[in-house]
Amino acid sequence: MRALRRWLDDTAGGLPATFWYLWAGLLINRAGAFAMLFLSLYLTEARGASEALTGTVVGAY
């Protein structure tokens, strides 16, 4: 475990804090975009929405 931590510090430890804030924001943004897939499945399967309505809702995002 120490070897992994040392490798991580050597590889990315010198990057500024601004980089990590931007990286975390990008990760959250991409996770939110990935949730659109599950929203469309939820609307059609659980809520019984039509495919046209589901496309409109997801497209409006």
C-alpha cells in the first residue's frame, strides 16, 4: 500500500490544487451526464412514459 501511495505522489503529487478542483468538477459533470441514460430508462419503464416524451425530456436537458 505504501508503494502505491508513493507512486501516486510521484506521478501526480506535483499538480496544483486548481487542477484537482477542475478535475473533480469534470468528474461530477460526467457522472451527471451518465445519469441521463438511467433517467430515460426510469421514465419509460417505471413511469410508463412514451418514447417521444422521454426523448423530449432528455433532449431538453
